[in-house]
Amino acid sequence: MFDFSTAILAARLVESPPGAIMGPIARAFGFLVNFIFDLVYRIGPTNSLGIAIILMTIIFRFLILPLGLKSQKSMIKMRELQPELKKIKDKYGNSKDPEIMKKSQQEQSALLSKHGANPLSGCLPMLIQFPLFIGLNIVMRQASLYITRLREMYEYLAEQLLLIPGLVNPAGEPPGLIQNLAEGRITGYDRIVPEAWAENLNAVSNWLQHRGLWYTGTEQDVRAAIDYIGNDVIIMGWPDHLARVINRFTPTDWELVYANITDPAQLEYVQHLISNLVRIETFFGISVVEPSGWGLPGILIPIITGISMFVSSWLMQQRTFDPNADERAVLTQKMMLFVMPVMMAFFTVGLVAAVGVFWITGQLFQIIQDIILLKKSGTPIRMPFAKPPEAVVDVVPAKKRK
């Protein structure tokens, strides 16, 4: 029987499919990023992917601006109503009687409803953004699968690599450098494809055998087999499949590939193609399609993310500032102000840098929006937790309370 395993290298996709829930979000994100990226690329390829993310974020922030303004106004109203809410709480005291607690909650809800305030309104914009973070992370980890121009560039690069002897060898010959690198058989280099590739190879071969195509099967038959078992197979000899592997290569991986190209003309051309991809996928020296990580310059993304969130959270607390708050409430606010930015920074380290760019741009947009709204409402911008010159006793006009 023909040794199918020597003819092709099969593997699960380098990245797992996004699934039924995140799949539609990822596809929508991919469509939008592809559209904006194409416009930016026509102007200039350098930093084009990062710029596309920034423009997409600005568009998104303008789309949810009415919701954001409504949320901010509601939070300011909540701050103004704190004295009235405190009076209601004092009226009923700390009673544990269910009836008394119910009356207290009803009066507070009636007061908030009368003045159009919602204590949960500040959470809604964040809840909307969370699935977008995940969707964008999926898209950017596999940017060449969603962005047409990138996919074409990687496939063309793959075609050129297949022409170079010793990189991807045909059946009957020992595996080439890229095949060994992808399977983790080179010491000191990380595996590109998972070990479960053999399971999928068997599924492909079984499909072909059951249909009598083991010896006579064409490329179309193999692709039909791959589609049947879930399109989770990579065949190195096909440019579109090889492209899915090489788009996960690190600079260190490429240096190894360069060292094994003996023809100077081929080496120069491959380096030229890769440099074009690097110009697109990096944003001021940081790859937006790779996790930010802990090293320079990528770590700058989480650091700026934490700083931008701290400033945005500080301005948000200006809208909810209550000079009569008890010590426990103030302590909770302090913890939220400092802990959440640190948590977000750590969260960003493991995500592709594009997510950090998305978050930073959104926070800068939010900061400008907050400053304008605070100035318009006459709310003074204080240092975190600074007490005002005079304690606020009641900020709700008497006419509005009648």
C-alpha cells in the first residue's frame, strides 16, 4: 500500500476554530478589519495593520458614543442623588426585616427612576467590549486567514519557499527544514503544529480508502476529504496550507530558514517578501499579530494599557465621587482604581498586541470624552480621592425633589 504519510504532512490548524459563539464575532471583526486595512494599505503599507486597528476602534467608539454618553450622564446623576439615597437608608436604618428592606429598596429605585439614573449603566459599555476583545484576539492571531491581502502575500511567499530545495521535500525524501521545524524536531525551536496531526492524517487516509481513491486520488479528492473531516488538516506541499504554518514563524525561525537557503538570489528575494510582511504587521516596532509578552518592545503595550485604564478609571470616579462616602466605600474605590489597571495590563500580556492597541485607543477616546463631559457638567476634576473644599450636603435642587 502506498505510504500516505510520506506524501503529505497533516496537522490540526495552528489555531483552533473560534467555535459557534465566537465564530460569527470573529468573522464580523475579520470583515471589518479587512475592509479598513485595504483602505489604509492603499495609502501606505508601513504600520498599516496597526493603523487599521486604531481606525476601527475609533469607528466603534463613535458607534457606541450615544450609549456611552447616556451611561456617563446616569453616573453623574447617581453622584448627585447620593445625599437623597443616604436619607432613605438612614430612614430605614440597618434593619434586617424583609419588609423594611423591601420598602427601602423600592424608595431608592423610585428615586433613581424619577431622575433617570441607573447604577449599572457604567458596566454596559464594558460588557459590550469584552466579546470584542476575544474576537479581535482570534482574528489577529490568524490575520492572514481573515485579511485578503495578507493571505495572498503569505501564499505567494509559500510558493517561493516550495521552489527552494531542502525546505519542504516531496514524497520519498527525508522531511525538509520547514517540515522538521513545524513538527518540533529541531532542538531549541518551538513546535509549530500540534502532535495530534497523525490522527487527522489517518482520518484523511481512511476517507480516501473507503472511496477507493487511495491510489488514484487527486488534489481535489484530498481537499474533499479534508472538508469532510472538518477542514483541520495542513498539507505542507500546498501553498495555501503552508501559509498557515509560516505565518506563525518567529524572527528566530526565519533566521534558521535563511541559513538554509544557499542561493543568494533566492535568499534576497525571500528576505524582501518577509520584510514587506513585517512592515505591515508591526506597529512602531511591535508585532500586532503576536502576544505582547514580557520583553521589549512588546511589554510597552501592557504598560500603556494599564496607565490609560488608570486615568480613565480615575476620571470615571470623578463622576461618581461622594464626599460623604464611608471609609469602606472609599477603600473599595481605591482598590478598584489601582487593581483593575494592573489586572488589565497582565491580561494584555498574553493577548496579541492588536488587542492592546484596540484598548489603548478606546481608553484615550474615553478620556477625552470624560474630560469634555466633566467640564460641561461643571464637575471639578480632582486628584484621586481628594476631598472638596466644602462638604457636599445636598446637590439635588429642592424643586426636583418635590
